[in-house]
Amino acid sequence: MPHSPSSAPRGRVRIARGASPWLVPTVATAAVGLLRARRSKRAAAVAVPATALAAGMLWFFRDPEREISQGRVISPADGVVQSIMPWHDGRTRVAIFMSPLNVHVNRAPLAGTVASVEHVPGGYVPAFNKESENNERVVWHFDTEIGDVEMVQIAGAVARRIVPYVPQGCKVEQGDRVGLIRFGSRVDVYLPEGVEAAVEVGQATTAGVTRLDRD
């Protein structure tokens, strides 16, 4: 299924869905502090860090438009390839670590139907730690032209909320936005048996752009 190009202007940046519980109170506090800053030194003292925090939140929750690349499997996340591991059932797991500086909106690695979306409770150790295997997560299965493809969004030490955008049964195009992980975290993609990884450990990835598989 070919991807239909986005109608949004290229380079446009919007705010991610699911950001409002963090963003709204931060921006509101900064706005109030700035309005009162001329009348009160105390308000001015609050306005400076509040404005800096609000700017940081706006940067963190940015959601830029992307020119979606071609390929069987593309990266669902901005970040760095943390590991590439053969799995017991013949699949290959590609783990992508997302720092707080990355865009945290995740995209569908390929076109298909969302076969299942499962929330799994767990811990909150740093996503680069081996113990993060037991962290809270959302497990996705996509029914695609190359079979079942699994993607796992893993919460980190700070990322304590994963926000899925699409429900089970929904059809998605490659590169469509499917969810958000708040703050540092990890996304794993399991390449089906016979599909070779084209990326390397330490390589930077861009959601919707970097191809994960090799012809």
C-alpha cells in the first residue's frame, strides 16, 4: 500500500496530541508570570524559569511534518539504534533509544491494519538499562503485506505515560502517527524472519524517514 503524501506544508511543526496535561499548565504559569512581572519582583522571579520551562516543553512536544521514505519497514522513532538482536523465533529486534531531545511522536513502520494494541504494566528504569525489558509498555501488532510486525513502545525513567493515537482495527499508512511517549524512552521493532536490518548500532534514526530493512 503506497503512502499518500501529506497535505500539510513541508517543514510545518505542530504540537503533539497528548501534550496538553503537561504543556497547558506550564504555558499558563509562564503567561501569568510574564503579565505580573512588571508589578512584582516575585512574579518576575517566577516568570523567568517558568518561561524557560514552557519553551522546553514546546520543543519537546514538537511534531514536525515528514516526507515519508520508501521501503518495506521504516523507523517508527527519532533516536539512536541501541541494539540489533536476533530473536528466538527468527525475527530481529531493532531497539531505538529516544533521548528527551528527540521528537517523541511515533509513526507506523509500515502500512497495514492495527491487529492489536496492548498496554502492559511494569517498572520505570532508564530505557537504556537492560532492566527496561520489564518497563511499562504498549505492544502493537500490525497485519501487513509481509505478515505480522510487532512494535513496542517502552516507558523510561521519566516517560510515565504512553499515549496511543489509533485503536485496534484501524488501517494505517506507512509513516502515519500512531502514538506518543512522554520524555526519554525506547521503541523496539521486530523485523520478520528473513528480513535483514539495514541499520547499525549507534546509527541515528528519523521517524518516517530512516529505512530499517535491507532489500
